[in-house]
Amino acid sequence: MYKYDYNICTEPDEDIFKKQCAALEKHIPELKKEPLMTDVDNTKIQMYYKDGKKIKVKNDYMVGAVYIKSEIELTQFFKH
């Protein structure tokens, strides 16, 4: 079950989705990446795993947003 929700953008956006995935890959050590999934409505889903916990990034055309659902708290990886 996902414990954390992060709303990134209030409309689907390929560039923002790609940038968000790149930021996660850059800032979270030992992140494991699954192959990119594309739904029939062109929704993109990128799954990651960190220490056995799931992180899902979605560019969702049905909901109309870019968002992350995660089993771990992510802001800890982005503090300066």
C-alpha cells in the first residue's frame, strides 16, 4: 500500500514526467528501475524499487496529472 502521494503537475505532461523520473534516478541511491509501461490511453507508468519498497511515477491521461505514489518518504532525498 502506498503511504505517500506527491502531486507534481495538474495535467499530463511528458516533459515533466521524464524530468521527474530523471530527478528520482539522480537523487535516490540504489534505485531499481522497471521497464516503462504505457497504457492504452497513452498514460505512462514508471515503477521503481528502493529497499523492497515501491515508487510509482505516473503521467496519467485519465486523471489528468503527473504524480508519484510511494511506500517511502521521498523529500529526504531532495534536501540540500
